[in-house]
Amino acid sequence: MNTFLTIAKTLLKLLVAGAISLFVFLFTMGFADGPWGVVPGGSFAETSQPAPADWSFAKEYDTVEFQLEEPVSSRTSWIMEHNNRIFIPSGYMNSTVGKIWKQWPMHAEKNGNALLRIDGQVFEVRMQRTKEAAVLAPILSELARKYMGMVPPIEDKVLAGMQQQVISNNLWVFELVERS
């Protein structure tokens, strides 16, 4: 019985130490220069510049980093480019994990001012949520090509399912536009 209590106390101490370490890590990441993988980070250190007119260079990037201005936090995200316009998706919005972990889309919808970092260059943008089917069709097709491994043309059935995810608010899509 004594051995069992010793093991239980040791496991409890390790669990508490792990929880404290995780809290300290997440807290300190809030002061870091950008995110670390899926862990949100702090503000970018680089000087920002106005958004370019031509975003075609971003087409084949798998991930980028962006920072909201209010509240200040940064994260890594996928990016889609079509006709010199860029978009960032946020999926799983209706899932339990999405409701807990993904607060940034609500903040971006309220105040869309953000910074986008691609290869060390930081651009001033405004995030604008879109649900327009005509705008989203080629963007969802690009999402399927890049991140679902599908070969264009993407089947109508697949695009309809993705469009349904947007309609049901499970998938949010933001266009990053020039600040006015």
C-alpha cells in the first residue's frame, strides 16, 4: 500500500509540474516573435510594409504567419491565392476543439487589421470574411488542391460539400485585402 501511495504522489507531482510547465510555455509564447508551429505567439519584430498589388508569389506557400492587431497574437495558417487575391481559412469552427482553440476568427471579424508574414516580409492587411459562393468557388478549389491532395478540376460534389461547410459556419474564409 505504501508503494502505491508513493507512486500516486510521484505521478501527481509530475502531472502538476507538467501543467505548470505548459502554462509557463504558453504564457511566454505570447512574448515571442511570432508563433511556433500550432502554438500562437506574440507580435512580429519586423517592420511592416503596405500590401503588394500582386500576391501571385504566395501561391505555392503552404503556410504563412499572421498577427491580429486586436488582441495582439500571431499564428500559423494555410493560405490560398487566386487571381492575385489571398485567402486564409479557419476550419472546424463548430467542433468542440474549434470553439475552444479558435478565437481568432471572431476577433478578426470584429477588427480585421492584421499583419501577414511571408519569408520574413511583413505586410499590412485587413482580414475580411467572405461567404460569397462566386468568390469562394475557385478558393475552395485551391484549398482542395493544396491541402487535400486533389487534382484539378475538383469535382462539383466535393466543392458543394466544402461550400456547405462555409454555409454551416464550420469553415470560415478570410480574404486579406489592402488596408484603406
